[in-house]
Amino acid sequence: MKSFNILTICLLCLVFFSCDAGHNKVLPVKFGQMENLVAVDSVDIETYDILNPVKIVSSEDSIWMVEDGRSEDLVRLLSSSGQCCAKGIGMGDGPDEVLEITSMHRIGGHTLIYDARKGIVSRIDRTDSVLHLSPLASSLRLFDDAVVLPGGEVLYLPVTQGYSYGLLDAGGALLDSLRYYPAKPQGVSDFTHALACTGFLAVLPDGHHFARTLVYDGGIDFFTVSDHSIAHTSRVESYEMDYAVLNAGRQVPTLSLTTRVGYRSLVASDDKFYALFSDHLAAEWQGGFFEIQVFTPDGLPYRKYVLDREVSKIAVTPDNTALYGVGLEHDEKITLYIFRLS
């Protein structure tokens, strides 16, 4: 069975709940504009041995995909029409290898990846049809995410360090840190809540705005980076964080019976944030989305798109003219869908 279910939490843990957050009422975010989107083209990317794409970003004329760890070449570069034109980056300790591709971002005109196990942020460069890595920052092990901003500062997201966002200068010195978490369920410890606050980061290419969604959360938080400091600017919320606690030697978060899917595949254009959204219960979710929500850099709801087919990952061009989605065709083939935006 092919799978691109991005919610990687084991549903079997549901029988071991020791704490339930209760029922969360869904309050839909209100958008001034709504538009139905129909795919104008589709590409069978299994032709290029892309069987389980786990990350995707877009530049002006290219699409970058990360295949799961079973592939010999983890990163593929496709044209805007979906044709594969370069590939590379293997698993291992070599110069053009990774132990894990934790995240991929498009920043300052470059595609960056973060390897949490090596603790390295690298730029992906291309020589003809071969992709290779140029390390930009190191000593960043086991964070939820890390990215080098256009000015050389490093934004990183620790998990259990007493704060949730940090900013380093180019030499690795701490410039600023921010302790911000959405409200936690009743009775949950700070340590367990910090473990629950992992998810998906998107950064505008200029490096001054970023947004984040969390696995158990029904909201998106928006932030700014300015004058060597980080600030939380706003939060958009359909429902509060909702998870249970499992006693596994330590109190760790897990799905509750009322946990909903929320936001996934958060991505950025030059001036907007896009995210897939579903209010389905996570325990019943099949891995697909029909709804995309779009926000301004400051977190104002801008537009909602309703797709004509299910997708599990999205990417958007910097100028907001094209949107790409990954889904399954009726014959179960992994397919790249192309949508045109007004």
C-alpha cells in the first residue's frame, strides 16, 4: 500500500490514554474570498521513481521534492510543468548525504534543507542533472526545525530548552529567544506540552515573517523577525490544542479521541502563507485534503480555496500564480496536480 499520510503518530496509542482534553468545538475561520480550484494539468511522478514525496517547495520555475528515506536520491528537481531535470542527495555521512531531511524551505532565492540528526542546514545546488549540498550552518542537532535567513541569522525551533524559538547570529551566538506556546490542555505539564508543540514551519523568502502550525493544534501562529529579535504577532484558531497523555516512562502526548487533523503542509509565497486544513477527527482521517487557507504575513485570513480533488502536500510559486498538489489518481498513481491561481 502506498502511503503519504503525514500524521506520523501511531493510532494504536489511543487505547492507553491517561488524560483526555475533552471535546473542542470547531469555529471556522472567516474568509472574505472563497474560490473553487480545478486542476489544469496532472503529471504521473511515479515515472521518476517518486513514490512517497514527503516535502515539496516551489521556486519561480521549479518544484523541489523530497522522497522518503528508502530512495537512493532523496531530492528531485522538477520543472514547472512537472518534468524531472535533476536529482541527488543520498543517505549517509558523506558530503552530499544526509541522515535525515527534517525540513525544506525556499529562502532568499535558494532551497535549503535541515538535517536534524547531523545538525546541519545546507543549500541545495545543481550541476547539470546532479544535486549536491553546500553546508551553511552546523551544531544545530535535534531541533524541530532550523533555517538560515537571508541575512545569515539562524532561526531554530528547540523542543525542550525552556523556550520555543531562538535566533542565532552567523557566528552561532544567541541573539534572542521567545517562549511562546498555545494554551495547553488542562492538567498537562509544561514538559509534555513542549513535546506536543512540534509541527510545520513556513518562512517568507525575505526572512522577516514566519508562521507555524502544530500537530495537535487547530490554529496557526504568526511571527516576525526584526532587529535581531523574534516577536509573536497573531494567532488564527479554529479550535484549541487537543491531545491526550500517554505514560511511557515519561508523560508524552498522543492522539485523543477528539483530536482533529487541523493544519498541514504549511508553505509560503513571497507575501502569503498557504496551509491545507481539515476538521476531520485524526483517528478517522484518510490522509487527504480539499481545503487550502491563505493568510497575509500578519495572519489576516485572505482567501479560502476548495480543490476539485484530494491532495496531501502543496507548494506555491513565489508570485502566487500556480499551486502544486500531490495526490493519488484513481489508478492509485502518485500524481502532481497543477492549479492556476487568480
